[in-house]
Amino acid sequence: MSPHVIRLRAPWQRAQHGEGQLWRRRFGRPTGLAAADRVTLVVEGLAAAAEVSLNGRRLGTAGPAAVLREFDVTGLLLARNELTLRTSAVIEPGGTGRPPCGVWLQIDAADRSAEG
């Protein structure tokens, strides 16, 4: 079964942060998740290095050295979530209210054929 993708497009908030920027987006926990489903946060195409955090917890870094970066957020999702990208340089947005890169959740469903 192919994964289900939820793109985190607009609305993102952007604020100056030192030499860089802080990008912030809030979103709800996807519905219908089974206990064995795996949820991955994917960040792709950042023009500058960024620290990636979910609900105040640092997940790691993404940026020019890694074209695509994945973070397992399965056990970290709350009913309401806040994702932040703290960039080391100023990056122009991809459009009004849009992030400076591709960001999405990828849900890999557990094999439910045995549930009968």
C-alpha cells in the first residue's frame, strides 16, 4: 500500500530571527491513525540550514547539505501541533503564506489485512 501524504502548505508564519528566520505552522493530528501506523515529517528543498522542531522538541536539522530529510514523528503528534523551521539565513517564501521548501506528513499504514 502506498503512503498517504498530507502537504503542509499555507498558512505559515514568518518572523526575523537573528541572521535567519523562524517559520511556524500549526496543524491537527491526522485522523484515523491506527496504533501501528507510522507518521514521518518530510522537509525537502531548503536553501539554507534549518533546525526543525515539533511542539518545542528539536527533531534535527535540514538544509542544503541534505536535499530531503525525514523525521519519525509517530509518537510525538498531539491533537494540535506546532512545527517550526529556524533557518540560518533569510529565505524568500514560495508564495504568500507558503513555506520556503516542501513540507509534508507521510503516513505509512500498518498492514490491516490480518485484522479481518
